[in-house]
Amino acid sequence: MALVNEHFLKLPESYLYTDIARRVNAFRATHRGADPVNLGIGDVTEPLPPACVEAMREAVEELGRRETFRGYGPERGYDFLTEAILKHDYAAHGIRLGAEEIFVNDGAKGDTGSIGELLRWDNSMAVPDPAYPVYAESNILWGRSGQQEEGGAWSNLTYLPCTAESRFVPHVPDHRVDLVYLCSPGNPTGTALTRAELKQWVDYALENDTILIYDGAYESYVRETGVPRSIYEIRGARRVAVEIRSFSKTAGFTGVRCGYTVIPRELTVSTLEGERIALGALWARRQSVRSGGTGYVAQRGAAAVYTPEGQEQVRALTDFYLGNARFMREELKRMGLEVAGGENAPYLWLRVPEGMTSWRFFDRLLYEAHVVSAPGCGFGPHGEGYLRLTAFNSAENCREAMRRIRKIL
């Protein structure tokens, strides 16, 4: 008899965005003809940059000719993309990395959830609270999170409260943990860590032999000086940090799927006997077992991001979403709501009216204003009492959403 991995049974009944979709479908069923504005899921809405479209069109045509056809690609990614990443995302910021430290993937979510496969189940870990649900839920699958307690917290996780009092910045814990997830600019709060704040984390990791999983999916939205574009701008980070990035929100690749993970050669993990093993070598071996590589067409499109035309078009795209975020932030403040984010990230984190829960205010916005949001409680215990709105929509829809919310408030 085959036995189930019982850790899977600990997962919440459904994923946050599945719950949202179910509620929206119920609303549509009872409100025929209603047209809700979706500011809930963080999915892009604008067309791909033309440079990427042209590059992928040419790549498809290559695959349609025998003389230029390609089969399985390199598991780490094609050299043309890896070299572009090294030059533009790192060397341009004074960071030296080698091609063997870059692993191209099919989007950040997969690697964010899978990196824990390389670590023992009994490693201790910490997550920001609130945070992207994948951080905690992917570790539930390996038995690392313990049991869910009343209020939604997991018994074996160290939660790093991100509150209004702390400017929604996670602070280092007062005890040692093996693994920490960080995201800057943050999802869902939109907060970006300053150089000094990130240095505190690197120093903590160096002192405690801790691995930092640094989610940099929204790096291209940073506009504020003093905010690092990469954790490797901090001295010593190469010894303690894995950095994961994505083209999904940078270039609208949510439907194309491409990103990359950086594992520096200096980063090692230990056996019980104290032998140090290079994490990058383990990940390379894991990829040879679990991955067939990222598609050639997607990688050609990603490489086009780094052309002069691509850089200009991507900047215009991220500026557009940030423009939506700034407009929404100011409108919500005029309505008397407390709002964070929207400056270095396409997310707005707003406190719900007093006396309401996250889901209750979600339902009010949906049924009275016909606006879809994301309840803060879905991002962790400290997310209760908040909602996340995204700026990923047309300017017209963002303005209409604000008009509708203003009307009911």
C-alpha cells in the first residue's frame, strides 16, 4: 500500500488566490452583467515589450527550420541569456559573478519553493509576516513548518512581524535560525529594504551561519536611492545568500515563464559531520534530475530585455505600473485610509476600516464596489486587518476602481 506524504495534508484547504477566485466566481454567478475590476492577483495586464515579442518570433522561426532547430537546452540556461544577466543585472552594479552561479528557470515561484529540497527537514526557518504564501507553504511539504495553530501560525516557524510601527520591515530575530526568506521590494507590503537594513541581515547570517533566500522579483521597480538592487551589493552576502529573480513583473512574462536563481560558489551547507558542501553544486545536480531546462523561445525573449530597445521598453512598462500605484496611493489616502507601498513596488497595503476583518472588507469591496482585492490574512497572521491592492491593470481600470471605492466609503 502506498502511503501519502502526510505533510501535504497539513496544507490549507486551498491556496489564497484559489479562495479569491472562488469568491469572485460566486459573485459573478449572483451578479449577472457585473464587471469587477481585478486588483487582487498580481498578474500583469499590459502587452509584452515589442523587443521581446520580436525576439521570440525569430526564435520560433529558428525552430521551424532544420538548420537552426534546437532540442534540449542547457539545464543552467543558454549562454546568451546568462551573459546578458551577468553584464546588466550585476556587473553594471559593481557585482562580479560567474556564469556557473546563474541558473535560468521558468519563473521565480518554482525555485523559491524547491530550494528547500536541498536542506534537512529539521532546519529552523523564519519568514516575514505578512509574506508571499509560497515561503511557508512550500516548507510545509518537507515537514519543516510544524503544526498550524489557532490564528493560522505554524508552530516551527519564526515569524518576523512587519507592522506599521516597524515600517513593515522585518527585523533580525533574537535567536539563531538556519534559513530566512526575505523579499525586497516586498510582497505584499511593497516595502523596500535600505542598504543599512539589508546589511543587518547579512551580518546576522554571517554570524549565525544562516542561509538567506532573497526574493528580488520586484527589483526593477526600485526608484529610491539607498535601496540595493541586489543583496550582493552588501559585503559578505555571497557567503550566505541565494537570490531569485523573475522576468514576470519586469517584462510581463507571467504567461511566458522565465527567471533565474543565483547561488554563489562561496555559499555552503553542512553535513551532520561538519563537512561543508557547495550549495550550487547540489542545486546543479538537482536540476539535472528534476529539470529539462527553460524553453529556448522564452530565453530569447528574456535576453531581449537587455537590448537597448528592451531596456527602454521595460522601464516604460514598470513606470506605467508605478504610475498606477502612485495614483491609487494618493486617492486612498484622500479617502482617509492608511496606505503603505506603491513607491518601489506595484503593491499597496492598506489598513481595513476599524471593526472589520480582512475577508469582511474584501467582501464589501467586491459586492458594493465591484473591486477585487487580496485579504491580508492570506499572507500571514500579521496580515489580518489589511488588504493588498495591485497596480497591475490599465490606468482606466485603476481610476475606475478608485472611483467605486470612494463612492462606498
